[in-house]
Amino acid sequence: MITVTATAAEQIRTAATAADADGLPLRIAARRDAEGSLEYAMGFDNARATDVVLTADGVDLVVAEVQSELLAGMTLDYVEFEPGDFRFIFINPNDAPAPQSGGCGGDCSCGGR
């Protein structure tokens, strides 16, 4: 299940209208980078036969079936980082935390804790 905040849903609807994409679902995609963190992409697209189709806060979403586990439990939000700088953010419990520098993950004997 993916959650879309009310703020993100409103921005998605605004973007769909501006892009003349009303009626198209928002595709959300994810893949793991070389370090294991998730990279995200999204855009308006038609659903395919193998897609997972869902609705969150009135917004229709599609996710490729092979990516559905990566996105399970994710929240899509739209926030202001600095005055006038708004961005979508992906809050995902499946995203690996970045490794901490100077250590080896906390379970080691190298003294780098």
C-alpha cells in the first residue's frame, strides 16, 4: 500500500491538469542504486496489464508488479524545503539507510563504532 498525503495529492492533480494528463494515473517507479538505496521516478502513464493499480487520497497510481515490494508502505509527500522550494519526497521503510562513515555497520571488531 502506498500513502499519498493530501498536499501531495493536490499537487499531483495540479500537475496532471498542467500537463494535459487528466485521467492518466501517476506511475511511481523505484530501483536500487549501487549502494542499495532506492532511486525514484514518477510520471503520468497508462496502466499496463501487469501493473498494480491503486488509489491513494483520490489519486490513481500504477506500479510495475516487480517493483511493488520496493514501494510497499511508502508515503509520497510534497514539502517546502526552503521558502519557495517545494519538492516531492518519498518516505519508504524499504529504503536502506546510508552507511555511516568511519564504521562497519555496528557489528564489527575494528573499533569503528
